[in-house]
Amino acid sequence: MAYFTPYAFYLKHNGETNDFDHSHGPQCVDSFKLFCHEADLPVVATGNGWADGYWIYKNKHGFAKNFEYIYDPKDFRNGDWVIWKQGSKSHPKSHIAMYLDGKEFGQSGFTPPKKFTLKKTDFSDAMGALRWKAWTWVDIFRLYNRNRHGMHHFTPSEPEKKALVKLGWKYEGIAWLAPKEGDPVYSMYNPNNGDHCLTANADECKKLTRLGLRNEGIKFYSGGEVQIWRIYNKNTGEHFYTANKGEYDHLVLLGWTGEGKAFKALKGD
């Protein structure tokens, strides 16, 4: 199964020069048009000929059918198409580019290098962003609670992430990318120590339920090229998950019990 992610788009086009509409050479709007073409979306021209027309005339273009409108730069996430208006401090000619790991990815007809490039930018003066509703992945967030035996928690829920941060948990970033469909990964909750055991094994779910853990249902899905490893701390009862085999091996050396391959995730870099 092929998954269309922001990283897949980046890896495919990084370093390219693309004049998608064959007009006025490679421009930032060509980046967005190329994305729409590959996402099987309608390819439309801006209402005013500039990149900010995609935001100013977003209702006219009927974007609400395929995109969510994100207004606050603090809410931008990977895959969002960020738009700056003409006369903005950071992009005076107006601009559109994909948000990726806190940087912009795209090309510009005015600023060199005039090719697809991932670079630092200022998002604070952006008009907003268009978020495609059909991205085939969800972010799995990793959080850490130093006050609770060093417990980690993994969740695809943005509200849950924000709620835990408010309670004092440390947000450690995106652990991996999970597909929006595939083999189910279940969350089994242990009320005695607060641990969540994640498993794609239905038989393990039944066994853990008999032992007193609470089945919280499907947490997310498994699928892709990346192996997620599960490791257990017998002193705290915590199950930990990582896509980093080096981190897994290091924890084993520290005395954790390596439980091997748990499930699969999408390639994130």
C-alpha cells in the first residue's frame, strides 16, 4: 500500500525545479499546483494571480471540500500549505509553501535558489494555511512525565497532548507517523501504574484483559516501512516504544527487557 505523506512529497521533489503551469517559469504557486495534481485534487489558478489569492479567494475556489483552514501559526503542522500576503515582512511578493518540521518547503520565482528547497522562515506573519483533509497519516506524539517513574505516553490525539503538557508532562516531539488505515494497534491500560501497553496482537489483548488491564480499543493503525520496537522496564512496569533501533539497544544495555518488533509505521525522513 502506498502512503502519501509530506515527507514522501519532500523526498520526491527536493532539489527539483518545476514550472507546472508552464507560465512565467518556476514559481511558488507551481509547488502547490504540483501537490494538488499528485493528490488528485483540482488544480486551480489563484483569484488574483498571486499566491495570496489562494487564501483571499479560498471560498470561491471551493477549498473547504478538500482543505481545513488553519488561522493560527502556532497550530501549523507538517503538510500544511502556508500562505503569506503581498507586502508581508518575510515574503513581500506573497508566497505559498509546505510546512515541514518548522521550516518551509517549496520553490520561489523571486528568491534564490529557485528550486524546491527546505529552509528556515518566519511563519508569524502568515495569513493562514490550507490543510488537506485526506493526508494518509497521523502524528504519534511522545510525552514524558518525570514525576511518574519517568513514564512515557504515546498518543495520536492533539487535545490529549495539550492537556498533558498543561499538567506538567514534557512534549518530546513526534515519535513516528501512523497510517490512517491498516492493522489495528490496541491500547491496554494498567490502572495500577498508569502504563499503556500498545499491541497489534489480538491474543495479547485478551491475555492482558484477563490480567486486569483495561482494553481502550484501537489507538491507531500499523503499516509502512518503519519498524517500531517495544521494550519493557520491569522496575516501573512501563512499556516504551521507539522507531530508533539504537535507542532500543541502548535501553537493553541499561537493563530494560527488549520485547522485539511491535508494529509498523510510515517513513518519516
